[in-house]
Amino acid sequence: AEMARISAALIRELAQHHIANTDKSSWWWGNEWQSAYWTSNIGQGAWLMWNRLPASTQREVANMIVFEADRYLGVTPPHNEFVDTKAEENAWDSEILVLAACMMPSHPNHAAWEEKAKEDIITSFATPEDVKSTKLVDGKPLNQWLHGPNIHSDFTVENHGFFHPDYTTSYYLSVQSLPVFLLSGQKVPESLYHNVAQLRDILTFLTLPNGWTYYPQCTDWGNFRNDVTIMAQMPNPVLPSAPGARCLRWGLDFIKYADSANAGKPSQNLFRGLNFNCCPLDTMTHVYLLHYLAGPGAEPLSDQQTCKALAGTRLFEQGKCVVCRSLNSMASFSWYDSSKRLMACVTPMTQQGIAIPKFRSLIGTIGGKIDDAKVTNQRVE
């Protein structure tokens, strides 16, 4: 009851101050680069507790959803295969369009929102081959949906100037709309699954037993993005993967370990270096909701079975790296940019593995600071 009261108060405050509901005499927000994504999160939360909200808040929530969804009608979704993908932007923009269409089936813009959501989702994870393809997706050839690619032919995703696993997970942003379709009883479009299995397969391959993602070309978001592991496996209830189900549990196990110091008290900042504390919580909420609505997905393999199933060598030609995974270790070599991202690394395949690729290094490093090593002892006392 207390959580519902707090949630309703937050929704009311945010909706009242959205640009669709205010004269700007006080603080306001909306009509910004990422505000459609923020609005979809608020809107999903509001819809889940709709009957607990007063009619005035319901109207304001609906107003801000319509405002943000209408911004994208008639706008060509951006695309960029190299350096700075637009995959994640299209994916998070699609969420408000799906929410608007599912919440308001009688609205005059319903059909337009529905069509635009499909276009944004398909564009998010389109390869160069897709742009030329006549394959039908949601009743239309891919080459009629698309204006350009956002990912490479080998399904690697390039952002911030390198192959970036964190942005390869961007499909989770569109998959987060699945509960909205399921709760509204509307048909899930084919576009929602476009290239998701191939992207998820790469991330599963790069997941270590300690719940970390292996970054062949290093990363600029921090090495403790265990939410990336959880995001990557969000589709498991609808696209079952037994190795992926184990990877999901590796990520959740690490979060549980990281939060163990709070000893039953409200979760706080976990510990230094675990990036974006709100992201794991938000992601776990969506993972739980999707598993609750769509089923448990694949039964996870054991740790040993998963490591055996994922062993092998993969060459990412467009991503410009090669990764070799054995039962005992992970090794990689990158030639993306000889001025910075010529790098290699070998790390043990254990829950205590600490070596990561590092710029202009052929042996990797323990981490940015030596005390990063302390976070790898995942023993809960």
C-alpha cells in the first residue's frame, strides 16, 4: 500500500509538470531528446496501477503520452551503421508509440502510432542486407520499411566509435514493450523480434560466469554493467535459450552478491564501480514482468554445460575482432583502430575472473584501479 501511494504521487507530480499539462509557470519537462522514453516508463507504471489513480492524473498521463507519441509521426527514423548507431534511440522511441497505440485503441492516431512503432523497431536493428531485402515483415518488404542500416552484417553494433556490447543489447528497449502488448490483448508484431536472436546470441557468447560482459574493444561505460547481462536475456520467455537462461542467472547472482552488504535493508549504492544502480532495478522489473506474463522460458543449463555450449571461436569481420572462448578462459584480439583499439586479452573463465581488455595493450589489465579486484570475490559471508 505504501509503495502504491508513493508511486501514485510520483506519477501525479511528473504528469502534472509535463509540457502537455503545464503553462511552464513552474518547472516542466518533455519534448526533449529522451523524454519519450521517460514518458513511456512513467506511462507503463501508471497503466499498471490505473484504477488507483484519480481521474485527473489519468487525463494528464494520457495527455503526455499522446504528446510524446505524436512527435514522431511523419519523422523518418535515423540510421547510422558506423561510429554512432541510432539503434537504441529508435528502440526507446518505439516504446511510447506502442504504449499509446495499446492504451488508446480508439484514438484517431492509433493506426499511425502502430505503423510508426513497427518502422522504428525494424530500423533499430537493420543490417545492410535488410535494407535491400524483399522479405516480408508485418506485411511489408523490409526494403520498404527501411532507409538505412543501424548494425553491421555480422550483427555487431558500433557506437562511440567501436563495437559496443552495451548497445548491442538495445533490443531490450523494444522487447520491454511485450508486456504492453500482452496486457492489452493486442497482437505482437513480427518486427519486435527482428534480428533479436542474432544479437542476443553474440551477448550470450560474451557473458562470463561472474555476470560480467566481456568487452573485446574495452568499454567507456564501466566494466561492472551486470545490468547488460540481464538486459541481454530479457527475451528468454519468448525466444528461449538454455545457455542464455544461465547467463541471466549469472547476472542476477552478481546483483544479489553486490547488494548483500545491505543485509536486508533497502538497497543503496551497492559498491563503487557498479554502474547505473537504477538500470539493474528497472531491468529486473521488466524481466520479472515478462517472465510472469509469458512464462519461464528455457530451463537453464548448469554452469559447466553452459561453458561447454558456448565454447568456440568467433570472427566478427565488421566488428574487427576475434574472440576465442574455451572451457577455462576467454581470449580476444581487436584491430578496430591501431591508434587506440589495437588490443588483446586473456581472462580466466571463473567467477573470480578480473582481466579485461585495455587500450593499446596486448595482455589486458586488472582494471582501472587495482582495488577493482576486490569485487570479484563473490562469496557472501
